Amino acid sequence: MSADYTDDSVRTLDWKEHIRKRPGMYIGKLGDGSSHDDGIYVLLKEIIDNAIDEYVMGYGKIIKVTIEEKTVAVRDYGRGIPLGKVDVCVSKINTGAKYDSKVFKKAVGLNGVGSKAVNALSFYFKVQSIRDGKTKIVEYRRGELVFDPTIQSCDEKQGTIITFVPDEEIFGNFRYISEYISEMLWNYVFLNNGLIIILNDEKIQAKNGLLDLLEHNINGNGPLRYPIIHIQEGDFECAFSHSSSSYSEEYYSFVNGQHTTQGGIHQNAFREAVVKTIREFYGKDFDTSDIRTSLLAAISIKVLEPVFESQTKTKLGSLHIEPGGQSIRNYIADIIKRHLDNYLHIHSDVAEELYHKIIQSEKERKDMAGIKKLARESIKKASLHNKKLRDCRIHFDTNHEKRLETTLFITEGDSASGSITKSRNVQTQAVFSLKGKPLNSYGLSKKIVYQNEEFNLLQAALNIDETIENLRYNNIVIATDADVDGMHIRLLLLTFFLQFYPDLVKTGHVYILQTPLFRIRNKRKTLYCYSDEERYNAIRKLKPNPEITRFKGLGEISPNEFKYFIGSNIRLDPVILKGELSIAETLKFYMGKNTPDRQKFIINNLRIEENLGEEIMI
């Protein structure tokens, strides 16, 4: 029987109710902090964006960010929010000064939404503005005003201080991952020469713009074919080179300081301009892919009143530098044409190396053509969608609101894949089943991706043959047993991704699924434990004499239980590259020939499992 549709069915939500009920409209997705684009990082970014806009307008070159467990504070030394408008600027939707292009030119914040979303989605939110020797403080709980004293005198330096604690009712038991915070803050300083950000006690500063950014990020791509080309003119800046070991393109693109992870008009314009200029310089109609293969580039443009394709501002949709002004495509094309053509004429050694790189890519592409054709036929024969892949209905390469939740679980064996398949969300979760241990791909050429059936089918499932821009799942989750064999399979899969598709890891798409090691239960309650420490606590909590089950493999976990582990309570460990070693050096150390250094590393990092059960005091 259908519900009655009456006048009482029509509701009007106030600003905070709407944000809390539909957070995805404002911050993309929720998550627990394991992914770099989870909501807690968007909240931090929204507040820092406001401080950056102050810096861009010439006010305050230092921003202090303090993170203590789940409490975040951002302090800028800008103009400070006008004291009579502090409350409305953080609690009244579509209110702010960003609509005044004279006060904020080429700002990141546009719609008067960001700080309100942070306020509504925080358990605690405090704003303090300091201006002209006076201060105004306002405090909220989940968007509700709880403290609003009068304006007081103050001898602190002017600026704005925002303190907030994301609400666990919205984000669950979240955590901040330091690498994600660090990457975000470094990007801010790369894009704003002279800006200093202090993260707790760490000083973050850069001096050479995108040149520094690219040098900071190329470590994982091996040596470059030629020195970085750095172009800067007006509101556009870029830095680029070609890697000696990478197979794909990689971009770090920004608009008004906003990291447009999905690119947009400016990134497309840069790619087109580079191809056109190089073709004209050499007088040859090179294939586009031969020019772009292994290209590493950082791109930044400043646009007046930019249009993004969502509130999270990950893709630029604007066509013009300013409303009614020059097109972004023509603006970038003109700058690239003049500067790159001039650079190649002056630096003949770079022009020669670039030419050899293009010819090499052309030869490799033609050599691979036949292999790819056979690989595609192999995929059809293997009936990918029936045997190896249990697909989902929504994919990352669509515009669906759930696209950020799309996940591919890579499992070992029929029993594990069967349990996940039966318990998954068929809308957003897919399962790819491995047949035994994959090949160790270290040191092999990309031909093996197409010649090896397992890799060929996995690549096809992910849809990353030509570029990861067509990736079908936002999250690639390796789901193997927590035993020696499972760890080995995990290592072989990571080797495959890092060897041939490192940008999947760099852009935060690859995760390890954490599943419980123990189930502790009595007649009233069941607890799942992911570590010995959790097991000890659970036994104490459920005393006396609870039933203890040790899960040896994923196949032992029933589908009904698996729903708990891959649903809203899913635990994912992101695969994060750290800067000590390049990808080539890392793979050589872990997957190359056995060496004394690796033997020493293994011995020093052995974890001896003891029978600690006897030590538990109940």
C-alpha cells in the first residue's frame, strides 16, 4: 500500500538539516578518512581555501593548521571576517563576500557554501574573527548556535581562526592520514609563491611554483628524458617533461589554487596545445598517443568566476578566462605555442631527445598493435563478464551521484569471491576473482599485460588499456587472506599496478581490505576484532568465557557476516607511496633478486607470533 501524498508530505529543510541529510551534494562523499577524497579532507580544504583567498588578495602570508586527533584549527592572518557578519558568514547559506569580485578576485570559494557545510557537518564548530583590535567569537554544535557573546577588545593580530571537530554521526570512527594532509598543504604552497603554511610544528614553503611541485612528485616515475620545461605567463603556469620509465600520462592540474583532480577545459587545452606545437615544430603528423605517452605535467590557471562541475570543484567547466572574455583554449594554446616552440629552438639537445622519445613510443605502439588485437579476442573468448568479473550497475566513469563509492574487490579463490559476491552492494560493488597467484611482473615489459590472461582480463575489467581517465571503479580493493599466501598475492598485485599503472596508486585508487581476524561472542553480543589488542578488549568486555573464533581465510566468513565488513563499516588501508625511494628502486628492493640488504630487512622486521592467549587476564 502506497503512502498518502498530502500537504504534510511537503517539507522545507533549514540550511543545516539539508546539508546533514544530503552531505554528498556539498562534500562529494563521506568515508572514514582512508581515501584522499573523503569528506573530512574536503572540510579541511574548504576552510583553508578561505585563508588562501585572503593570501591571494595580499593579506597574510602565514597560515597555521593544527590537527590534534580529531580536532582541527586553521588560523590565517588576513583581513578577518567583518565582525557584524561573523555568524551569517558561517551559518546562512549563499552568504559571503566572494560574490564581490573586487573584494575577492579569482577566488576558490564561490558559492558561499563551504564554511556552512563544515559547520553543519561538525560536532563542534567555532569561528573567531579579529579585526581592528576587536574580536567576535561564535560557537555551534552540529550547526546549532550555542555561544554568541558580544564583540570584545583583543590585542592579537588580525585574521580568522576556525576550529572544528567533524561529526562522528556523519563520518563514523574517522581518522586523519598525515600523508593526505601533507600533500594537500604542499600543493597550496607550490601554487602560491611566498606562502608559508605551518602544520603543527612543520614549516611548509616552496619558492619555484610548479617546477618545485613536479620535482616533488617525479620521484616515483624514475629518471626524466630531459630537464623540466617551466612556462609562466600571466594567469597560466605549467611545468612538464617525459618520464623514462612510465607508460601513461600524469597531470597535476589546478584552477585558482584548487586541485582539479578530474581535469577539465584547462587540462584538455594544455594537452592539445602541446601536441599541436610539437607537430608543427618537427613538421611531422605524429600520433597523439606517441607524443603524450609518459608525459608528466603540472598546470595552473587563474580564472575569474570559474564554473566547476560540482561543489567539490574537481573538474573545470568554464570556457573563458573571464565572463565574455578570451577562451581558455585559445589563451593556453597561444602561450604554449610561443614558449615551447622558442624553448625547443634554443635547446636543440632537448628537441633531439624529445624526438627520439616520440619515435620510440611510435615503434612500441606499432609492435603492440598485434598483441592488443589478440588480447581483445582473448577477452571475448574468456567471457570476462560471466566468469571473472561480477560487475556492478554504477561506474566511476559516469556522472551518477554514487560514482565515488564504486569499488572493485580483487579476490583470491572461489570461496572468498563467492562470499563477497553474495554480500556486496550490487549497485556500486564489483568482484574480480583471481585464479591462483598472479605472475611476478617485475622487470617485464608491458607486452606481458596483454599476453598474460589474468593481467589482460584485470586491465579490461578496470578499463585502463589506454588511460586511467576511463577507470570504471573509484576504489580498487585488494581482498586477500591475512596469511602468507594472501600477503604474497597482495604483493604481486601491487607490483603489477606499480610496474604498469603507478598513477592508480599515486591518485589514491588502490586499497587493502582489512577483515577481522577474530570473532568474539556470547549469547547477547558479537564483536569482530582486527588485532590482538582488540581481541583482548573484546574478551574482557564479554566475559566470562566468550566463544573465540579465529578466521583463517575470507572463505570462512559467511555472506551474512561479510555484509558488515564491506558495508558502512568497511576498513580500508590506502596504498600510499612515500618519497624515500622511487617506484623503480622500491620494486627492485622488494621484488628483484635476493640481496643481503633485503635479507637484513626481513630479519629485522620479522614479527614472531606468540601464543598470547595465555597472557590474557579475564
